[in-house]
Amino acid sequence: MAKAVFYHAGCKVCVSAEQMVLDNLDPSKAAVEIVHLGEQRNRIAEAEGAGVQSVPALVIDGNVFHINFGASLEDVKKG
């Protein structure tokens, strides 16, 4: 089973993308974890280490997929 982590910061773009991800990823094929970086600031370094440059972003088995553009990770750090 694939491991998927969806990183976001709670903006309108991020919330819409989160719903799209949850509605369309097959839970029998991927275990999805949602990480709200505005609320879980201690995980910003993790996202950065995974290659996330902006949110919303989906990381599946180490591959980063940037979805639309809500905020740069640098802006999230300033939070």
C-alpha cells in the first residue's frame, strides 16, 4: 500500500484540494495522512525535507506533487 501525506496550511485553495484528494484517492491503495502545517508547525521541517516547496502538496511514496498554489513553504514558516 502506498503512503500519501497531504500537506496544507488551511487556506481556501488547500481545503478544496484536501477534499479532492480525500474524494479521489482509493483508500485500499493509499493510506492518506492530512497534515495542516498551520496547526502542526513542528512538521514544517518534515515537509521541507520531503521536497515540498508550496502548499497544498501531496507526497506519495516520496514523490512530491504540488497542487495549484496556496502559499510558499517560506510563507508558511513565517505564519
